[in-house]
Amino acid sequence: MSQVETVTPFVLSRSDPAPGTLARPRRRAARLGGRGLFLLSWAVPVALLAVWEFLARQGYVTPQVLPAPSKVLATAVKLTISGSLLSDLGTSLLRAAIGFVIGGSIAFALGVLVGFSRIAEALLDRSVQMVRAIPFLALLPLVIVWFGVGEGQKIFLVALGVAFPIYINTTLGIRQVDPKLLELGRVQGLSTFTLIRRIVLPGALPSILTGVRYSLATAWLALVVAETLGAEAGIGFLAMDAREFLRTDVVVLTIVIYALIGVAADSAARLLERRLLAWHPNFGGTGR
Amino acid sequence: MSGALLSRRPAVRVTGLRRAYGPRVIIDRLDLVIGRGEFVALLGESGCGKTTLLRALAGLDPIDGGSIEAPGRPAVVFQEHRLLPWDSLWRNVALGLNAAGARQKAGAALAEVGLSGRLDDWPRNLSGGQAQRVALARALVQEPELLLLDEPFAALDALTRIHMHGLVKALVARHRPGVMLVTHDVDEAIALADRILVMRGGAIAAEHCSPEPGAPAASRAQLLAELGVAHDPAAA
């Protein structure tokens, strides 16, 4: 019955016999105001959750297929109290962090080199671009042959996933630095090192940070894939272990955690952009 | 005035300068001496080689012949302010200075161009004229013996331009660098320069020295005629 109710707002002509112009729904939106629209945007996911909860409780959906949201929440609380959730989360975050630092720093160094030197570009860029054409997850079987299914494989895969977005955006950012500012640097007598530090890197920073944001997303994706293969700890291990015992509540919980951490990583990157690019009209607020 | 200055070591001495892009010769056998404290304006229609000359003097472009002797590194103010948007004003002004006392020096230079107390402000909060004043401060804080101005007022509105003329004149009188101002504005050249050079076809076609300090170096009509704009109604 409730489905019928949610449809009614779109049947505008029922209470208003005059055929509506396009302006009519717009006026309705204006009456709702920004706050109203905000609440409305949250109403849909909340309603979906409620429907899910209702269906699960009534037994229309068996817990093995999809447990009730309340059950997932209860499992989260239980696993948090027992400490196993936090330790698995820590393991996963550490893998992501190590892979990110390794892949990110190598890619950044290569990006700076190639962005600067035409010779380095000629030597490296084509090869990197060719490797980039491979979806990095397609390398997974080979990576397993090289590293087995231990920590090495997971960190390597994350590093690989992180490397390309950072490499590409770093070279791009450096190339896009205003040549007039580089000329100014020469006129002011800057050394190459100072030129890089004061003009090239700040100028490339917006692009580099975009790369960081993309790479955080791919790092996370790489970790999910890597952890579902022969992990002995971590969120992925938790999920695969739960699958063995048909504990779909734990599986759903791990999926939610992956989502939450993805959101958190993205927010962290945005925060970094706002802090570091305060001068930039597209990122900063006003003034500083 | 310029004669007395030339007897000392000049701010720059250009001898037989040649600059070519492939077969196209932009500057050919050009000689030029600018003394300390002398304000030289370089007039010419676009494409005559005046910006090429400035870039050669600034060390931004290689030269194909002749020589440029200058005691130090010249400072340049470009048509655009070229401030680093990610640095505060004082860091912009101090770009290229040694770290010791850089903030103080930059602060003093900013005060000189009428922007005291704005050390920690950002370039995006400045008007066009203010930004160009910061660029001027950035050039002068280097204490150059040769100051190159590449149409620095061309993008400013008329009133701001007049203010800038007064400011530049006062600052040059105080710091006494040799100045080469590249411009296509005849009135600007007359208002500012001790000596006006008209460039045509890669060489200096005419030269006018001001007869006494502060007096105009040439008349408007004369310069316009030399620039090939003889039928200007204002000149008649």
C-alpha cells in the first residue's frame, strides 16, 4: 500500500485539474525549500531500509539471503565488543596504507621525472602507458604466482592500483603549470630546486590531489579483491570466513564497512584539497 | 642628463645585437647603452622587435650575435602581474630573495608601493592595479641595476595607469636603476622617459633625449610621425 502513496506526488493533475506547465513542479520545490529537499533526499534511503527491515522480519526474505538491517547492526556491535572487527579493520587499513605509500611515492617520483624531463618522458612514458592499458586486476593471477596469497600480493596490488592515477595526474599537473610563471621564476633567478618547490609543485598540486582522490578509490578496490583471496585477517577475510558459514549478516557488515571507509577516504582527500588549495578559487573558501 | 650618467659604468651595454628566428631577422646589429638612473622608453609598432629586445636583455631568449653586458641580473615587470596565486603577498615579493630578513624586505617593498600591512594577504584579493604594484615591488626588492618593464600598464584602466606612472617615476627616482620601458603608448613614453627610442625593423630608427631633467624628450606629433601615424587628429 505504501508504494501507492509514494507515487502520488507525481500525479500532479489530480488535485490541480489545469494541465501543469514545467514550472509547476519547480514551484512546488521552491515551497519545500532547501531544508525540505534535503529531508526528502534522505527519506528515500531511509524508506528503503525500512522496507528491507519489514520484509526481513516478516520472513519474506530469508536471513541467508539478506539479513535485516537491525541484525547487521547487532552483529557490528557484537564484533566490535569482542575486538575482532577492529583488529580486522586495522589489518585492512594497514595494508591499504602501506600499498598506498609505496605505490604513491614511486608513481609521484616517476611523474615528477617525466613531467620535467623530455628525456625521461621518452624513456619511460610509453612503457608506463602500455602497462596502464592493462586493467590492473587482470594481473591478479600473475601476481599470485609471484607473491602467493600473502601480504606481498595484497600490498603489491594496492600499490599497482594507486600508482597509475597518481603518475598520470602528476605528469599532467606539471605540464600544465603556467609557462609564464616558470619564466618569472627564471627572471627572479631561482635555482632549479627552488623553481620546483615554489612554482612547479604548487602549480601541479590541484592535479596531483585529484590523482590522490582517484587512487584512494582504486586502492580500496584493489584491497577488496586482494583480500577475498586467501587472507588470514582483514575485512575481506572476515567476509570470506562468514560466507563459509552462511553468516550473511557479517558479509553485509563487511560490505557496509568497505563503503564507509571509501566515503571516509574520499572525505579525507577533499579535506586535504580544501586545506592545501585554500588559495584556489575552485577549492578554498574565501581569503585564506 | 644621460651624458653624465653614461660616463659611469652603464646599467646595460648592448653591442651589435642580432636575433633571428630561422631566416627571419628580428633584431639586426643593435647598439644600446642605458645608464644608471636613466629612464629609457622603447616605442614601436607591434612586431618591430621591441619585446624581443627586452627578452634578450632579460636573459629569457638566447642571442644570435653581438653582446649584452650588464652588471647584474635585471628585474622584469611583465604585462601580466604573474603573481603566484598560492603564495601570500610577502612571499611573492620575496621570491628569489635569501631567507634571512626576506619578510622584512618584502614588507618594506610592499609599503613603498602603497600596500603596507598587506603582507599576509592573497593575490586573488587584489585589483589589477594593486597586483601590478606587487609585481613592481617584487622587481625592486631585488635591487636591480636594470629594470625592464614590458608594457606593465597596458592592461590597466586609464586612471590606474596615471597613478602607476606617478608611482613608477617616484620609485625609479629613489632606487635609480636603469629602466627600459617597452610600450606602444606615446603619451606614456613622454610622461616617463628621459630618452625615447623608436624602433623599426629590428633597429633603432630614432632617438630623443629630454633637453633638461623632467622635460619631455619629444613631442607627441613628432613621435607619432616616426611611428607612421602622421594623420592623427590630435597631433595636427
